[in-house]
Amino acid sequence: MPLNPPVRHRLLSFFWLALLLFVACFLFLQRTAYSERVDTDLIALLPKDGRHPALETARKALSARGERQLALLVSTTDAVRTRQAAQILRAALADVALTEHDDVPAGQAGEASFPGDFYFPYRQGLMSDADREWLSLAAPEEAQSRALALAYTPFAPGGFPWLADPFGFFGNWLQSLGEATPLRPSGGELMLEHDGRVHAALIYTLPGSAFDRDLQETLMARLETARQTLRQALPEARLLRAGVVLHAAAATQQAEEEMRLIGLGSLFACFLSIGLVFQSARALQLVFVSLVSGTLVALLVVFSLFERVHLVTLVFGASLIGVAVDYAILVFAQHLGSAEPVWERFRRLLPTLCMVLLAPALAYLALALTPFPGLKQMAVFAVCGIFGAWMSVICFYPYLLPPTLPLPRNAHWTTRLLAHWPRWRGKAWWFAPVLVAFIAGGLAQLRMNDDIRSLFVGNPELMAEQGEVSAILQLPSPAQMFLLSAESAETLLQKEEALIARLRPLMAAGKIDGFEATSRWLPSQARQKENRARQEKLTASRMTLARNLELPGDWAKERDAPFLTPEAGLNLPFTQATALWLGEVQPGKHASMVLLKNLRGKETTAALAELAAEGVTWIDQTRDISELMQRYRHMLTQTLLAACLLLPLLLYPFFRREVWRLLVPALLAGLTTLAVMGYLDIPVQMLSILALLLTLGMGVDYAIFLAARQTHAHTLLATTLAASLTLASFGLLALSATPALHALGLTATLGVTLSWLLTPVFRK
């Protein structure tokens, strides 16, 4: 047998070293570009529902509508001091590249922001609901009295000449558009009164993405400065903030802190444990090489495959330190106190190293095949990181390992521990019913939780402020809405108007506060024609007014006026800003949204769901996404079951009839983990199933360690150290404030602990 590695291994090692150096240089040069592609939007982690393409278009439109908006409300008990506070706030943000709106938020236009001159030519077909109802009941004498009263009023509705709008229909329609918002211009500010306080609204548009980290840092610093300045100048002033950028900044800060905690904590535990056990500086250097290699490979691949890489993926990647170091620990354990040549020991270890890569790689690859963006990124990062660390062990360790590693002084405890460790023997089958009863009792108490709100929890302070701003400004909720579709734009507008008519009783009953729809600003041509037809009964009244007021004879005659068309109306800036009109989402299919304000109670939600009809779909995004999460939980469960069936087939050629010893500990660990979660009332989520997949991979790895090596004592030392480092990583992950990562870390911690305890029980 050769005492030194063969030429082909040297070539492979040289190639791998050159590749790693290239990757390191490339990542260093691209560090700025890659940092700008790190995403903090939690919605980006969620799956997309391919069954409703129009809904996906709607979600993107809503996201584009709100992502770059920032709403600030400053209030005092006095209008003068509120204006002063608004000026202080505006000055504090002067050096931030924000565009301030002198009107109300996008899609919430008020009376001061509407281009009445644009609508003026179409005025004959524009009427408010109140005027339509009045006109259907009014007598000719009432119409004449109304017109005469308006003729002698100094300020006509809408500010247009009386001759152009003698009954005030057009002016009232313009004023009805102001119902979309409670904000009104006052002294150069947009203001309103609410709960005894006077609020001024400052509405900004960001210059770029809300997930730009530089913009987040600058904006949050300026807002904190503004808050302190307001506190000193006007102690009674109160500042409320709302905007995606604020939540993104908080999520970024939290994720970065957790990434440092998990990464540095795992590294510290790794180097401390290996240093104490193996007592070799060379061992620490080799572990560092494998971890750096895995990180470099994972970063390059994940940034190459995905346009945006989520920060949660990097936080999860930090927890893989405890997994990636397993291969190095196995190699170190087999070199303890051995006098064999390094390559000879390493050559005999190669089959085991290849097999222990198989189980975790399959577990993660199964996740990469799911249509879940967040899981795909995590899976790719994990597989590439583990593979990179494994390749460095294969390529570099035969050259960098010392001739031998000293046997730790206290290593004999593993021999004694293994001698007293319980072993599953034939006479112990009586324990099986007890174990089955324990597992069955826990599984019977398991409960599932697929509510998306249990996976992601925002900053409580920001969430409270966002809720207050929405309530004060009467902003519509993007979580619940109607999605409408039709063959043409005109038919779609008619469907909107029919739906709004059915919403009016709910508004009158106080079940909802209002709605937002494109047809508010752009009536269908059918409605315009109906409005004109209703005004035909006023012809006699107009002629009487012309005689009594000595107006020109042709004033009373109806003139042919154009109809307001979708092509003309949708080009207006405020209709484009609403993003409620989705346009032609598919050939021959137009779509739009109707948003609702302040839904009250589950009964209201049920009543709204009953309004669904052909081409009118009720969307409850929280419920729909939760149902989607449930489907993916089922998919991951099927993946887990498939892995349980596939692993025996893959391992049987190597272990034959002993393959059950590799699988039973991992399967029992998974089932017992679920049972413990049932007894502790910890709900099973989608990421809990992901953690069970990881538990399966780790458990099979530990079993292969013990089954493939004859030096069981050293191998038990290796598995104990590997399990402790994995537990350190996932234990830190369980401390994450992100519920999704907390659930994954908690379940993995339970599973890995049980796998480590059960694996020696079934040793040969």
C-alpha cells in the first residue's frame, strides 16, 4: 500500500485549492454588489400560489404601491404647535433623499389634489350616489329651488361657475372623492383631528428600494434625531411612523444581531471543544480551513443562483457550523493515539466519509426541490456549505494532519461510558410497548399550526404605530380584498360598481369604514350614460331657470359631451398611483382590486365572503397563505417519508442486514421528538418538519460513524463532540426572535439530542 497520496489525489487537491482561492478573490471583489442583493423582506420567503396568477399580480402591485411609501404623523393638542412640530420633523429629514408629497398618500387623494379641469368636460356623466338618489325622488320645483340656492351661494361646490354646474352635481361628485381620506389642507400642511389631538401628515416616497440597507440606516438615524428634537422643543408632541422601510430596517438589525450571535457562538463552541478534546493547534487550523471553504462555496453558489438572497438564509447558514465540522471531527477521532501512516488511516476512512455525506445532502436536496423560495435558498446554502467543508477534508487533511494526535488524558471516559451505555438486546423487547405507548400518547396530543402569523413577528413598537397610522388615516388593509376579473375594462368597471353597491349596506351598518376602488375615480361608461339619462328630467327645470334668469336660450339645451374612457382616466397620476387597476393580466382578461377599510369582526369577514360571484373573488391573504403553508407542510411530510424509504435502499449495499441499526435510532428520535412536542404543547409547523429531516440526516450520520469503525470508543467521542456542536448551533438558533427559525432550532435541538442518545443503544 502506498504511504503517500496518489498523483490523482494531489491533482484534485491542487485544483480544489486553486478553485477556493479564485472564489475568495471573486467574492471579495463582488462584496459591495452582493451586499446590495441581501433581502430582508419576509414575504419573499413565502411560496407563490401558481393557481391564481391574477392574485400574484395583485400582490406584486400592492407591494410596489407600499414598498417605497413612508408616512409620518406628528400631533399635539393645538394646530399651531402641530404645524411647528411638522416643520421640525421636515427639517430633520431634509438631508435624506426623500420626495415629499404635498397631497395625501398614493391612492388616498383629497379634494386639493384632484385635477377638476380634467374631469370638467365629462361632468354630465359624473354624479355622486347621494345626488343620484336625490334626483330619483326630487320634484321639478325642488330642482329649481336647489339651482336658485346655488346661484346665489358665494362659493359653489367644486369652485366651478354656476352656469357650468347649476345643480351642483359635478362639484358634489368631486367633493365625494375627498371621502377617501380624512386629511385636509390647512396652513400648508395636511392635517386632521383625531381623539382630541391635531395630526399633521408628512408623506414621503423613498428614492429606491425599502430594503436598501444604507437608506435604512440613514433614515432610522434621522428619525431618532427628529424624535429627540421634538421631545426637547415640544414635549407634548407625538410621532407615529408607518412604512415598509421601517419594518425592513428592524428586521435587518435583528437578523444581523442573530447572525453574529449564532455564528460567533457556534465558532467559539467549536474551537473551544476541539481545542480541549484534541489539544492540537493543527486541529484548530484544519477545522478553520474546512469551515471557511464551506462558507465560500455556499456564498458563491447561492448568490449565483438567486437574484436576491434573504438575510434569514444567512442566519440559518450560520447555524451550519456545527454540522459542517462533523467530518473533521470524525477524521481527528480516528487519528487519536494511532501510529499508522496518515494516508493509510485516511484511505480506510474514505468510504465512511463518503457515506456520512449522503444522508444530510439528501435531506437538504429534498428541500431544494420544493417550490418554496425560502427553503430553496436554505437548502442550497446548506448543501453547498457542507459539500465545501467535506471537500476540504478530503483534499487537504492527508497533507495537513500531523502524524498523530495525542490521546486526551480524559478520553478513557468514553470507553467506560460505552461499556455502561444501554444496548438493545433480544430480552429488552418488553420495553417496546412502553415506548410505543409513550410515542402514541404524545402524537395524540400534537396540534398543527400553519398560521403565517406564527412564523413571522414584527417589531411590536412599529406594529403598534403602523396600526395607529392606518386607523387615523383610514388606510385600507392589503390583507383582505376583492379581486375582480372581466373580459374588458368597461365590464370590469361595471363589476366594481355592482360590488360597491353591495358594500354600501355594510358601511351603513358600521361593519366597514369604506373602500378603495378605481371606479371611484373612473366610472364606467354605462354608469355615465345612466347619469345622463337621469338628468333628462331636469330639462324643463333648466328652461324655466333660463327664462327666469334671462340666460341665453341655448344654455338649457343638452350638448353632446364626451364620455370618460378607461384609456383617458387610467393615465391620470392619481389613478396610476392607486395600483388597484391591474390591467390585462392575461390575454382577454382584465383584473382590478377593491380594498376595504377597517373590517370589524369575523361575522363581517363571513358576510364579505358571501359577496363573491363570477369574476369577483374574496381574498383573505392571511388565510390563503396559511392554507398554502399547510399544503407545503404536507409536501415536506411526504418528502420526509420518501427519505425514510429511500435511505434503506441506498445504505443496504454497504451494511446489508445491519441497515436497520442505522435507521431505527433516527426514526425513533424523530417520533419521540414529535411526542415530546405533543406533551409540551409545542405546535408542529412547516419548519418543524424541516428540522425532522435534518434530524434524520444527523441521526443516520452518527449511526454510520459507529457502524463503520471498529474503534467504538474514539467514534463515540467523535459523535458526542459532533452532536454537542450541532446542539450548540441549533440551540442558539432556537433563541432567535424570528419564530420560524426558533421553531426550526427547537425541533432540531430535541431531535439531535435524542439521535445522539439512541444511536449507541442499537450499536452492533
